[in-house]
Amino acid sequence: MADITITAANVIAGVGALTFHGTAGATVTAGQVGYRDRTDDRCKLADNNSGTAAVRKAKGIFLNGAASGQPVLLLTEGPITIGATLTPGTTYYLSDTPGGICPFADLASGEYATIIGIARSASVLDVKIHESGVAV
């Protein structure tokens, strides 16, 4: 398997989802996973094999696309229609592609396991980010 293929136009926050307002620090697309860079207070693409621990600390999933300097909204917890086909019951993780989401089977040796959420259905991901701090 590979990263899930997300159609950005189909990414929608579910009822009761928690969100975070921020400013993009890079070009981002709806459906990608972001982190909050404390050095400049900008939201950028998270990456599970970055040498910088802060980049591996996912904040949420971008609900809108934006260029650097523009406002962004990240879903930090709760249901999201992710705009991709999921396998119900499967746990999805931050991938080694900046902003990507993948199943556990796609994590390679040395990559850090950060849970993004569990698929409630073929289209809804229940986001509950858990950074393990452990490399597989």
C-alpha cells in the first residue's frame, strides 16, 4: 500500500470536530497533516522521518489549502471526511511523505509512529493524534 490519495475538494470536518486556526508556513493542501513550528508560529507539513522532532509532532489535518502566510484551519480531533478511500477499522499514521497519511504497513525502519486516527468508515477518519516518540 501507499499513502492514501486525498481529493482536497472533498475534505470536510465532521460534527463536533475540534479545530485550530493558524498561518501557513509553506504551501499546503486540504487533507495534508500539519505541525505548528514554534520558531515562527507557522503551520507546515509534518513528516514522520524528519531529523527534527518538532516536524514529527503532528498538530492536525489541514481543512483548506493555502500559500505561505495565508490563514489555515486544522482539524485536531474528531471526525473528518478525508476525501479518500479508507479501510474501516484501520489505524492510519503520519507518513514519510511530508503531509501524507498511510497505514502502519507502510512505515519503514527508522520512521516514527504517529497515529493520526482510525477509519470509522470508507470515507470518515476519526482523528485522535498520538505521537509515540518511537521509531519502528
